[in-house]
Amino acid sequence: MKFRSVFDIIGPVMIGPSSSHTAGAARIGRIARTIYGRQPEWAKIYLYGSFAETYKGHGTDVAIIGGLLDYDTFDERIKTAFEDAEKIGFTFEFFPEEEEKEHPNTAKIVVGDKDGVMELTGISIGGGKMEVVELNGFPLRLSGNYPALLVVHQDRAGLIASVANALANKGVNIAHMEVGRKEKGEMALMVIEVDHIIDDEMLSELRVLPHVTEVSTIAE
């Protein structure tokens, strides 16, 4: 694992006793909220490994809910996340699971409202950092450390090159790219982390590419 600065090693400014169990958990919740694109009405959170064993004592539960309320790791409101959720009618349940995952600090978050449901699995990898490893059944690796593009598309030859060329033509440098698919020739998800935020004009160009069905962004 590479660190970008000494502060990545020390850890983030945060609320809570543990960078892995609190700050990392808050970031998993917050990126789920960001990708979902709005405040969900409800959430079901499945915890695995050490998350499942210690989530109450280490504040993993309030941190995830704080993240789902769009609170950052240093936001004092994380302490009152349960009460804040109740005030806006946001309901949630936690399910500690016995199943063993590849990483001990794993959370699967399912959020929804009347307009749709989203499922995201994230892992807290230490120092307040996290990675998204699955989104709606698509395997991926998304760090949240850079602005990112999420491109849902048909699995077709040449499409990855078309997206990469469109970005290159606008001078957008790709820091990391991954593509996940469920089956050959079916729907796929392209995750592209870039060095700067993508503007609306670039998004419009990507959306009209053949076989692209949805394009969304995540700011750093």
C-alpha cells in the first residue's frame, strides 16, 4: 500500500477511538451516500469479522450512520448520528454476520428509498482509509482518494478504449482504472480514478458513447 503523505500514515482527523473501526467506517458510509446520490430512507448494514465483533464498542455503528448522513470523519455530529437519523426519518438495522470475508473489517451496506436500492461492500484498510470492493454485484476497487468516474456499459470490444481516448482528448489523466462484469457480453462497470474533477461537458461526451448506459462522478 502506498501513502501519499505522512498524514496518511498518522491517520485522519477524526471522531472516535479507532482509525480502522471508526474513521474508515465513516468513509465507507459516506461514499455509499455519495454514490447513491441522495439521502436514503433506510439502510441495512451487514458487518463481518472484527467489525461484527466490536462495532458497538468502537463506534463503527454510529460512524457508518454518520457517513450515510454525509458527515465527514472529523464531524462532531457523528456522535449524535443515531438521533439525527431519527429526526429525518432515516431508519437502519445492523446485522453482525459470522461469515468470514477476505478482509476482517468488512461492511456491506444496502440503502434504498421509493426510487431505488443500492448495495455496496467496503473494507477499512487502516489509517482511516477504505476501499469499495463491490457495487451492486460488480467487483471493483475504489479508494475514494481521487475524483472518480463510474461508467455503466455493455461489455463490448473497444468501449474501454473509447472512454480512455475521450478523457485523453480533454487532458484528463487516469490514476487508476478497473472494469468489472457479471457475465461476458452483459452489463459491466468501469471505475476510473482521475487526477481532477470531471466537468459537465466531459460527462455529456461520455454519456453519448455507444453502449454507455449511465455515467456518474464522485468528487475526492
